[in-house]
Amino acid sequence: MSIQTAKRLETVEEYYFSKKLREVRQLVASGKPVINMAIGSPDLDPPKEVIQAIQKAVEVDGAHKYQSYQGLPELRNAISDFYSENYKVHLNPDNEILPLMGSKEGIMHISLAYLNEGDEVLVPNPGYPTYTSVTNLVGATPVFYDLVEGNNWEPDFHSLSKRNLSKVKIMWVNYPNMPTGASGGVELFTKMIAFARKHSILLVHDNPYSFILNKNPISILSIEGAKEVALELNSLSKTFNMAGWRVGMVSGSSDKMEAILKVKSNIDSGMFQGIQRGAIAALKISSDWYDNMNAVYKSRRELIWQLATLLDCTFDKTAKGMFVWAKLPEGTDAVDFIDNILYQNDIFIAPGDIFGSNGKGYIRFSLCVTRENIKEAIGRLKDKELRFTKNTVVNQKS
């Protein structure tokens, strides 16, 4: 007997990486030495203080009980202090911060709290695919706005203002941008706030990459008047190599936190106390942590640039974040290209197509790969190129 699934599932597909990684795992199981350069899952360890904090926390009385839906007061205070020190943003820890089990969860919470069926949502193209899938799942309609290289991967607010925006409820933005690495900045954020205020749109800034190869971390909440129209999602996943811990937060005005809490409190039962204690330790870490982490990423990025050059790609050396967004030679199909690299060279790279139509012709490399593996990938491609050259010469002589 077949039980029919909900119609909402017809609006989404399984996440690309969920499907593709099964294929990659099968190749590895068959003996293929695949180097995964596609996924932004930090391979470095969290700070040692974080590990020590969770080890101590598991033995504390009450640690294994249900926890507060709003998180420990100490965690909210740590987030508030972190924002004050690093972004120069004041957040009231009592009512302007809500800890989350990862910021990806927050995308769903915010959407459930604010979107009705038929509402429209401005989604960046290219952008994080979850913005689109969650919009579809809650019955709203994604309306894509273009990010293009010629405009520094920033929204064209002049063109956007000419659209009928009467049904738009939320606009998703993300800087430093994923996948392109565009940095954003105060001027861009100021334009965003003015646009959102003019059109009565809730602006949601997704900000997990602000400390990765970026000397000037910025929060959109630092812009005057931002709390009236904006929320900010943030995460410990990339900044502190805690992706598997699932620790994030959403910040904004108290009325918005109250609305999101109504959803969250009906979905989870609070974050494990040990993880919260580890998060507190991370948020209190010294600035040396960022310098040391970025030294590793900088070294890796220079090798990725070599690899991208070997593939005849062009790229922006001023980009931020933990990816290298590279443009393929004109007319190259990225999906076919990465599949050829995967099956011929055992190297997995993300095609830009998965981030939207404006990602066609681009590929994305992750910096969550050791220098040794990047060098190995370079060697494999150079070896193939050398063999090709030799074969060509032999063919010409014969």
C-alpha cells in the first residue's frame, strides 16, 4: 500500500549535496580516492576550550534535563558580548537574542513565523538553495533577484523597485556572500535597510562567514534603524569549526524574537546544556583564534587559486569567506565539467548551477580541504595534462 505524501513535497527536491554525496560515497567504497572540494564543512578542530567546556558540562547536575527554549542566560549574555565586541552592536540578552540549533533551522522558523500561503519572498540568484526550498515548503512563492559579477554580486535596487513588491514579505540577503565571496559592506547594508523600510519588507541577513578571511566583520544590525526591519542569523559552525554542534542564533527586535519563539517552542525542546556551555566558551575566545584559523585558510586558498588557474578559470582574489568562486571558460557546462573531473580525476567540486541560474558557468571550491589534498589534486590534473600533451605529440609524429 502506498501512502500519498503531502503536496508540498512536490515543490522541493532532495538537497543536491545529499544526493551527490551518496554517489561520492559509492565511488569511495569502490576504492576511488575521491578528494571532496565541494562541501563547506570545516575540517579543523574547535578551540580546545570548547571541548573542555562540554566535557565538564556533561557531569553537572541537571545537564541532561530539558533546557529552556531561549537557551541559558549565560549563552545569551555571551552572544550579546560577542556582538558588542566584534560588531559594535548592542543586543539586549533578555529579549533580542534567540539561540538556535543551527542557523539553517532559523530559516524555517522565520519563514513559519512570517509567511502565509501566497506571500512572496525575494531570494538571491545565485544563493543558498535552502532559502528557496523553505519558501516553497511553507507555501510562499520565491521571487528571484539577480546577483551578477558586473554589479559586484550585489542587488540592483533600482531594478527591484520597478517590480510589483506588494506581496513580498521577506528578503534574504547574505554577505560575505555564499557562493560568490562578495564582501558587502556598510554602504550596501544601508541601501538594503532603506529598501526594506520603503517597501515594508522583513530583511533577513544570513551572516555565518563574517570572520573567514575577512578583516572587517560587519553586522547589518549595526546600521541605524536596522532593528525596525531586519533580522540577522549567525552561526558558530564556520567561525569556530563547530558545524556538527548545530549552534546558531537569530537577533533583532524583541517583537520579532517573540514571534520566532512561538514557532521554535513548538518544534524543539531546548539545546543540550553541554553544547550551550561549549558555545559560551567559543564566544569568549581571544582574537588570536581568528588570526590562526585564517592563516590556515589563506595558505589553502593560494593553492586553490593554483588549481583553478590550472582549470583555466578566472576568480576574484578579493573575495571573502571559505570558498573560491571561479568562472569557467566561456561556453563550458559546469555540471558536465565537474562530473568529468570527478570520474576522471577523483576530485569533487561544486557546480555553480546548484545555486541558481546565475551560477551557470561557475564552479565553487571549498577551503575545508588540507594542503596535502589540494596539492594531490593539482598533481592529478597536471599529470593528466602531461599525458595528454605527450599523446598529442606522439599522434602528430605518427
